[in-house]
Amino acid sequence: MTKVLLIEDDDETAGEIAAELADRGFDVEWSSNGLDGLAKARDLRPDAMIVDRLLPGMDGLTVIESLRKDQVRTPVLVLSALGAVDDRVRGLRMGGDDYLTKPFAVVELVARIEALLRRPPETRETTLRVGQLELDLIERTAKRGEREIDLLPREFRLLEYMMRRSDQLLTRAMLLEEVWNYKFVPATNLVDVHMGRVRHKVDGPGDTPMIQNVRGAGFILRAVS
């Protein structure tokens, strides 16, 4: 069974989440404080984690940061009542893979966990490289050659997804599902807007373009000399 570690100090919230996950066939381990949760994460090595930001003993972001320093790449969904952009950015930069603001629908939480688990198995690499492009998964930094690239969290996730699948055609539907967790393809230019920003940052003036738009099909990231 797929094992999920839930670190949440609110008994009612934890009970609802654990019950829904169990109904979906997950093996759920629960901890109500940060220190115990960190210990369980190290001992049990779950397939995915759900971590509340504000926990007794040790806050959730410190738990995640500690695991990332130990090179533990288990996907983590961060829960928080703090929904401001700065709070979400901090949660992702500290090593969270997704962020869900309270209050939330438990079915959405389950969908997000399922989306995290569908990602290709993470390697133990902490740095991705495609040609001159380099992505540091721990520090959450990017650069092309010696030029640093400033990426917003969603842009970072988009580029990470593309780098893990370099030389593959990625459709808009694939990107919407895996990067934005959409279960359907809405009538939106969301992908094109974000891709335009990422292309502008990755392919600077004078650079040979790495991100190619295949008209009517999708996008490809290719290494260039």
C-alpha cells in the first residue's frame, strides 16, 4: 500500500484527512507534532507527506527543511491557514512540492496527493542539468551557464518538469495536469503565459533557444551547445 505520513496537530482535521485517504486505499501514519513527525519521516520513509505549517515542537517548514538537508526527496504537500503569496512562496522554497490553504476540501487534498505520486520517481540527484541549464532542487535556484535565473515557484516547477523530460514533446494538457494539477483542460492560456515568461528567462539575448514551441502540439526543452 502507498504510505502517507500526515503531520497535523488538529485532531478533527487529521481525522478527516486520514479517513478519506484510508478510504482511497492509502496506509496513513499520523503524527501530531513536528519533532515526532520528523522522526517518523526519517524512520518510515513514506511515499508522500502532508505537513501542517504551524506545529508544536517544531514548525512544519523546519521539518521539511531538515528532511531536504538529509537529501530526502519525498513529495510534500504543505497545509496552512496562511494563504498570502509570500507565505506560499516560502513554503515552496523551503522544500514543499505543493501548498494547500485552509480551509480546503478533503477531496482536493487527495487529488493533490495523487498528482504528486504520479510524478516520475525522484532520483537522489539534488541538481538537474540539461546542457548549460542547471536547477538546484535544494536551494531552489537556477542558472544557465554563469547567468543566474530568477524563477517564481510555479516557473521553477514548470522548468523542473521540462528538464526531467528533456527532448520530449510536452503538450499543454500534460503541463496543466502535472504542473497545475488540473483534471481537465480548461479554455485558458495559462500554460502559454507562464511558458513565455520561462522562455524569456532561460533564453536570454544572444542565447541559442532551448525551449521550442511546436505549433499546435506543445513544447520541447532541448540541450544546446
